[in-house]
Amino acid sequence: MTTATQEATVLDRINGGLFIGGEWVDAEGGKTLAVIDPATGATIKEIADASVADGIKALDSAVAAQDAWAATAPRERGELLRRAFDLLQERKEEFALLMTMEMGKPLAEARGEVAYGGEFLRWFSEEAVRISGRYGLNPEGTGNMIVSQRPVGPSFFITPWNFPLAMATRKIAPALAAGCTVVIKPPALTPLTTLAFVQLLEEVGLPAGVVNVIATSTSSKVSGPIIADPRLRKLSFTGSTEVGRSLMKEAAQGILRTSMELGGNAPFVIFEDADLDKAVDGAMLAKFRNIGQACTAANRFIVHESVAAEFGKRVAERVQAMRVGRGTEDGIAIGPLIDAKAVASTDELVGDAVAKGATVLTGGTVIEGEGTFYAPTVLGSVPADARLLREEIFGPVLGITTFSTEDEAVRLANDTEYGLVSYVFTQDLARGHRMIDRLATGMMGLNTGLVSNAAAPFGGIKQSGIGREGGLEGIHEYLDTKYTLIPVS
């Protein structure tokens, strides 16, 4: 358990200004926004609230720094990221506590995010020196072809509130490795971790203007002029499909390179031959990690009719044992949802499913009192017309529906406009390989409930987005390919 003194110390170390051109400055007019602890409803810090003019100043700084940063040796860019990784490990407890305070996730999970988010710094510190091209004679023998990679240029990042550190490092690290400068707009709900991270970058030698941070309570108003500015060359967004679709329309005017990591509706398929102990472990991880507030969270549990009752019984027992409370307390497994709107949305989806015939195996209620808590929930016999089988839940609710044949399981799993991730549990290796081919998702976990890794390409298909973050593919989102022909004399 942490103390109030520890929390105050961590908060006091954060500069609450805008970070523009290597300097911490107030927002235009001195405007501020309040950051709220969702477990208590209390304001934990006031920070600068950027205006449209502040956003353009941040872009000005990124543009001014672009040429020098692109010309910086790859080894030097990589070493800066490595120093950032090392310093983050030294301060992992501070960052974990900060995320728990502003977002609500249990402290143990916050520590896991520090480890995961830090890996993007380490991975791309190594990729910075591996940007390559090729050279060779053309087929006609008339010239030598040079194919090289160049930084895309100034990039604008809009990050979500649910993984405050990892969503920042997953975008910033490959951009810096590739030689791109950055303007990042962290979410108004959880901006403090991004501010703390940029202070860390400043400490390890980040040149002025290479990364600029503008938190704001008027996201679309501030983002619009930045996206419309012809000097911007890249837009990366993580969030809802609805907002992503709107941003893509804006980005189309400038023909911007875009990366969109959008909504999910992940199927979690359990076949009759699955190891149920592993399936329950995987379900707890895939569903209740981050309080269910993850785009990769399992949304639809599609379970073979012969094992559905037993799976429901086992998982309900595990969920009933989960402690709910403020994430800084010992033994807490479920923290608060991000705000009252999230609680209302979750409760509405549960109510709709129950009204249509679903059975509450455990939970299913709003937890009254201080903070924005919802009881971890397991629903059985969820009918096909329930909204929670169509909509992203983003809460601690596990809904079970059944199938009888493999073809039916595939049909149910693919019956969504989304295609981010899927989970499959089976001990039949041939069936597992068939699921890799048949399930329409950009990622899949086979007998595991966790797929994210900095060394792997993260992203989806269909309306779950475009582009990839992480892996060998991640740095190429920030590189343009250039072809040069040199005639043979």
C-alpha cells in the first residue's frame, strides 16, 4: 500500500505545463484542466490546457527541429532511446503509481505496463541502426538502382487514456528511431504519465523541439489545425473507430501517412477439447486486464456447448474472488472505470443482455459510493441479439454464448465489422492452424490470453484500423521509400 506522501511526491515532480520547443510553458491565457483520480473523484493535479495557437506553436517547433533530427546519426538516436529505457526502469515504481492514480488500474498491472511500455524504447533503440535499403543492377542492365529510406517528417500523435505510458512509447519510440519529430496530444483524462515521460526524455538528452506535448480539453478544436497544416506528414491515432474515421477524412486533405489503431470486438473461442484450466486463466487475463478497458480485451466468449456450463462455473468462481477497490491498495484486482460515463455504458450493456435472456452468474451491478466502480461480471446464455456481442464493452463484463460446430464458431467469431485480435483455445494443433487462416483478425492468441509484445506487429484489419505498431513493421510507418536510378555509363 502506498502512502499519501509517496503520491504527493510523485505528483509534485511532474511539470504541468506544455512542452514546446524544449521549454515548459503555460497555455495561452493561463487556462488549465483538472486531472481526476477515478477511484475517489478528487482532483490530483491541474495542468496547462492547450489552445489552438499552442498546438500550432508545437508544430512549428517540430518542423524547425526536423532536419537536424533526421540528420542525427542513427546510433545517436538509438542511444537516446536506450538511455530512456534504462532511466524508466529505475523509476518504474513512480510511473506505476502515477498511472494508478490517474487511470485507476491496480498497481501490479501498472508495473506490468511500465515493463511493456519500456520495451518499445529498447526495441526501437535497436531498430534505429537497422534501417536499410538495397542496391543492384536493373534487369535491363542499363542502370543501378538505389532504394533508400527517409524519415516521413513531423508527426502528430493522439493517444488514448487506457494505457498512458505504453501508448506514448509505442508511437514516440519508432518515430524518434526513424528520424521524425513529434507533437503528441495525450488524453485529457490521463495526461500526467506522458508529461512525466517527456521529462524523462528531456533528462536523457532529447534535443529541443524533437518531442512536443500539448494536453488539451478541446481535442478536436486543437487537433484540426495541426492535421490541416501542410507541414505535417504523419498522423497516428489510437481510439474509437468513430473518431478514427473522422480523423482519416481530415488527414485525406493533406494525403497524410496514417496509422489507426481503432476499436475491437475480440472473440474468445473455446473448443470442446480445450484445457479448461488454461482457458479460464486466459479468459481472466484477456477480459479483466486493465479492468476490461483495452481494445484487445476479449469481448465475446464463444464456448462449445459441451463445456460452456463448466467454463462459466469456473470463471465465475474466479471473478467472485477478485477484490475491487483503489488500485494502490494491496490485493486489488479490479480498479475503477475511467469515469461515470463508462460505468453507465457498461451497466446499460449488461441490462440489455439480461433483459434479452442472459443469466447473471456473478456481478452485474454498479458499486455505489466513492469513485466509478462496476462489479466484475460474468453472464451466461447471452443471446445473439444482445448489444454486448456487437459493441465494444470496455468494462469488466464477460459474456458467454455457445456453438456446436467449428464452422459455427468461425461464423460467430467473424460476425463483426472489427478485426483486431482473436483468442482460440484448443489442443488440436491442426484446428489451431485452421483458425489462424479462418479468423479475420490482425492478431491471434492460440492458447493464450495475452498477445502484445514490442517485437510483434500490433494492429488490426477491417474497421479495427490500418498500419502496425511494434515489430520490424513498426519503424516503417515512419519511413518513406525513395528509389534512385544511376545509369550505367
